[in-house]
Amino acid sequence: MGRMFEKRKHKMFARFDRMAKQFTKLGKEIAIAVKMGGENPDYNPRLRVAIQNAKAVNMPKDRVEAAIKRALSKSEGNYEEVRYEGYAPHGVGVVVETATDNTTRTVANVRMHFNKGGGTLGKTGSLDFNFTRKGVFKIAKETLGERDLDEFEFELIDHGLEDFAIDDEEVYLFTSFTDFGMMQKQLEDMGIATTNAELQYIPNSYVDLNVEQAQEVLDLIERLEGDDDVQNVYHNLR
């Protein structure tokens, strides 16, 4: 009984940790959006997307409002978005997106994570050949109701849709970096809510490894994702 309780407690704390990290990430995204485009989501598309992403993961409304207020405060420091690139063990490419108020601290920590994880931090742009930045929209299938998915896909082609994928629960839309805003507006005009909408680095090619090698890479990814300044980590491990 005691062992089962400990397992449940561990899972519960792990879930809370993931949620706290997610809320922190979204809070920074909201702050950056407010600093760049103001507090009114009607006139700030990036803030509108950030708030919608926050709602999709049940981030409390008061935390969203607090993030906006902090961003408007003169005493609140500015977050800078900085991208780092490097290699995990066995030649796996890694792109790290950060939001930081202290780039000296952040680059030192990111380099430390790469070194301790058996990887190397490279120069910005060194992985441009291996990743393409794309807009990725996730929509719950139930949100679309009885809508014909083939017609839905065809309708979005004129609004920047490049690729379309479906799994058991969600529909995924992919656009180019430049067409992200156009797709966002079209979905809003159609009254379709997303469960997540963001720009991601999508691999152009993948690396296949055995189980032990893959675990070394995943350990490094976990290290990076646990850093408070890190927003997203992308890699091309299949």
C-alpha cells in the first residue's frame, strides 16, 4: 500500500511540475506579446494566440491577467527571445528557444546542459539546413463537429495550408512561417478555436538510433526542458 501511495504521489507531483512549467512558459509568452503589441488582444494577434493557448491548458484567468499586468509594469524586466543550436550525442540536431531577462546566465546554462549531456553548443544558424520554421495549429476534432474534413482542408489551402494531418483526437494544420498570421485570422473568421497554435522548428531529416543511444539524447532534452529560461526544445531524433 505504501509503495502504491508513493508512486501516485510521485505522478501527482510530476503532473504539477509539468503544469507549473507550462504556465510559466505561457506567462512569458503573454508578457512578450504585451511588450511587443500592447495589452488589447483585439489589436494584438500574438497576444490573442497566447491567451487562447493558455485557455486550452486551463491556465487560470487570474494568472493570465496577472501576466498582462506584470508586462505593463515599468518595474518588470523585458524578456528577450534567444535561440540556441547544437548537437546532442550521436549527431542529433537540437534547437533551443529561450525567453530570458539575462542572456549571460541563459547561454551559460544552455552550454552547461549540452556539455553535461554529452553534446555541443554550436553557432546560431548552424542547423538552418536541418530545420524549417513552420506554423502548427492543433484543433480538437470535436470542435469541428460534422464538418467534412476533406472540404475543410481544401478550404484552407488558399489561406496558407501546406500540410494536413489527423489522429484520433486532433487535426493538425501546417503553414509556412510567413503564412502563420493568415491562417490564424482565417480560423478566427471561421469561428474555430485551436487547442494550440505556435511556430515550431520542424526537422527536414531525422536520425535513427538504438534504444541506449536514443536515451542519451532524451536525457539531454530533459535537462534543457527543465531549465527555467527554456521555452521549447526541438530535435530530429526519430
